[in-house]
Amino acid sequence: MIAAIKPAGSNTRGLLAYLYGPGRRDEHLDPHIVAGFAVLGMPDPGRDENATLTELGRHLDAPVRLRNNEFGQKVTDHVWHCPVRAAPEDRYLSDAEWAEIAQRIVQAAGIAPAGDDLACRWIAVRHADDHIHILATTVREDGRRPKLHDSGLRVGDACREIEKDYGLRRLKKGDRTGARRPTQAEMHKAERLGWDQTSPEWLQDRIRAAIPHVTGAAEFIAYLEADGIEVKTRRGPSGDLLGYAVGRPGDINEDGEQVFHPGGKIAPDLSLPKIKTRLESSQPEEHPTARRNRPSTPWHQATDALDTLHTGLTEDTHAQAHIAALGELLEATAQKAPADLRAELHAASKVFARAQRSQVRAEDRAAQALRSAARDIVHTATGPDGSALAALIAALVWAAILAGRWHEAKNHTHQADAARKAVQHLQTTADRALAPTLVELAARAPSDQARRVLAKDVRVAVPDHSERILADPAWPALATVLGDAEARGHQPQELLKEVAAQRELTTARQPACVLITRIQHTGRNPAPNRRAEAARRRSTIAGSVPTQRSRNLQTGAVGATPAEQRHRNRR
């Protein structure tokens, strides 16, 4: 059940005309009052042909007129409107049940506290099977205004109790960190102008897209302006930037003026103070030469940063910081990924935005590595190779799973649900990103003999998951990756143990695919080969012993893979 308190209005008679009217699409049927502050003697145009909307409006507005006449200061924001809607799958509720629900809603809101004979006047009008509208005038009988602060939270809590008591669909409890829902006016305006999104939704996407590109508040404002967004700033007497509001081009009011939305009203984590805190916590921008001289690409560095994420989730303030930064890295990856993956990654980024914020205060400096990785990705001039991209997306899948588990442990139901939805999008992307690599690896799979040796390595290194790994359709490709890593000097068993410790395999849909991306990332560089070094030292002693190559010629091992050589050595 959803109760959506609307912004305060000033025209009681106008709202009654809508509630008792036919509706925008003739959807209003049999409008009538089901409950109110004093049902007896109250005119109901839906049941009494002699009653009028004007009469009902004057009846509700009586305390407002009295206050205006006595105090001389006119009240103009006295109309409180709250539609209350059941879920489509909920059972039919009778008028009596809706009356009880309305009474509980106005009590929770502070409109009509239980036992208060001087409370506000209100009615509940039903004109459809699945919802009612509660209309109240927010001047009490004693002339005072009701205490409505945090009424939305209290009404939401009441709805959760109503759902339980009436056997209705149970919704999740809010925590005041969600983005504001679009108003009906905003949705109708977007429909009229042919926009897929309302202005606040469109602006939120562009603000989040800008954050990985900038390092300070001034640069953030400049980036938005360069992106074609209308920006209005608020500055203090010293000229310091205190706040900002943004407008969508073409979004004007009836006077032809640009409509602006404060960042903090679009989403709680997009206020200027919160954005400044995140940006100032990032590491200073490096000189381009320093970035070019790094031993690995930004894509590999991002995967390295994600590999340590589990250690950052042990303390709540650090966990919140890492999850917020994870959303920025996800947005950066979506912007720079190949075109065929961007839509799914953008969808993951969009839904994960809800998981980025909670009531837990973030220690933003703890997430410097992730934010630096996001900034490096959006500033890189080259895209990733297939294996680097697949490794990063696989790491993002695991990171989103960890974020969801942390939110679940903290009873952050909305955030945990958002993380799960993001995981679904990321898993789809991971499958697509890895597909070309799997084809290439399978085309040069090692021999049956080498695969048998590598299968033994799998059983020794990860015995609890070995049967699933070897039954995975991607096992031949994994065998190729293990063979490549061994050729670079890595020990397959040690490598398998290392990568399996980085990501548990119990929840993996295809454990072989997980291991492929992890091994390609971890084992991409040659390992120190002490045996080769020793062989080179021995070769300096001329004629002392036969060389390794001469022994290989004698045994027929020239051209054999390391796994095949190990098989021959065991015979």
C-alpha cells in the first residue's frame, strides 16, 4: 500500500472538483465519502443530490476562514492531499475497511491524532476500487497548525502495519535516502514533450555521469555547463560556492522561465556538500606522464582495486564509502565500454545508484583507490582488450554481490534489492564480454593428455568445487588459460588456490568462467622462474652436463606444453 502525500495546496474546492469529477480518462466511478472527521451531517455530493462541492468545501475550510479573520495573516497552504493506493494483486477492500485505513493514516500523519477533538477537518473520498483520496485542511479547530514534520515517514510506517493487518502485499520500509518520486505534473509534462524521462530523472543521470570526470566543485559545475545543462549556483558573501540547481534544456514553466531543480532534491547524495566531500577525498590528479608510465592499464588497475573491496567492508563507514565509489566506477566503465555492452552497463549503473546511499555516514577517504580507478578509466584514450574488460566486469559482479550482502546484513532492504538488480545486469554483461574470449580459448584447447594433468591440478587446488568446474562447458577454455599461465612460469595449483580465495565459487553460476577471468588478470605477467635462472647459470659451465634442450630432444619433449611435459615426467 502506497500513501503519497502531495505538496500543500490552497484550493479546497478545486481538489474536490477533481475527486468528484470524471477523471482525466473517465476512470472515476461512484465518488463518495467513506470516512471523515464528522460523517454525520457532512454534505456528500456523491450520495446527496442536494449537496454541492462548494458547500462541502466551505464546511472543510471553516477553521481556515476563522483563523484568517482573527489573525489577519492569510493561510494559503492549507490543503493536505494524500492518495492511498492498494497493490494491483491485493484483494478488494470494502468501504468500511477503507474508512479504517483512512483513520489510521490521518492519525499517523498528525492530521487527526487519536482522541483529539480539536483536530483538523478531513474526508476520505473513494472513486475507484483500489484507492482513496484523503483531503484535509491543515488548520485545527483551535486555530493552530498541526505538527506534520516527518509525516511521510510516519504514514509509511502506518502503511507497513496496515499491510500486515489486512493481509495485503508487504512493501519494504523506507529510510529517507531514496530519490524523490516524479510528480504527476512532471510525468504528464514529459509525456507531452515526448521525453522518455522526467526532468529530475534525466538530470540525475547526467550529474552521476559527470562525477567521475571531475576533481572539485568548480570543475563539476563547469562540466555540467559544458554538457548543455542549465546551472544556477548559490554563493556566499565571500564568493564560495554553497549550492547549485540544474535545469533541463526546454523545461520551462508557464511564464517561459527555466525550471531548476536543486541537486539535493533530485537525490540525497547529489547535494553540493556531499559531492564536494567525495571529490575532495580523491587522490590528487596525476601528471599524464606518470599515468602512462604505470605498469598496467586503467582497466587492470580498477580490477586490482576491486580485489581488495572485501577488506573495506569490515567497518561500516568504510563500507559505505566503498559502495558509493563502486557506483562511480560502474558509471565510468559504462561510459568507456564497447558500444554493444553500454546499454546493459548503464542499466546496472542506474539501478545501483539506489544502493550507493544509506543512513550510514561514509568515510570517503577510505575509497580513494576506487575513485582514482574510475577517474583513470574515463580519462583513458584507449579501450580495454577483451580479457581485461571481462576481468573487470567479473570483478564488478562480485563487488555488487558483496555490496548487496552488506546492505542485507544492515537491513537496508531497498539498497540490497537495488544491488541484486544491478548484479543481474552485470551478469548479462559479463557473459557477453567473455563470449569472444571463450571462443578463442576453446579453439586452441590443450590436448587430452594436458587436460588430464590440469584436471588433477583443479581437484587438488579446489576440491570442493572441482566437479562443477570440470563439468562446466567453459572447462576446455579454462584449461587453455591454465596452460598459458604455466607457460609463463606460474604453477597451476598455486594459481588456482590464489584466485579461488579472491572470489568464493559457491554462488558462481559458471565457476570455470569466473576462474578464467581471474587467472587471466592475476597471471597475465610472467612469474619469476628460479629453475630457468638456475639453468642459465649451469649453462655457463661448458660441457659439465647436458643442456635442458638436449634432454628434451632425447625424450621427445620439444614443442610439448608444460602440462604434457609434467605428464611424461611422471611416467
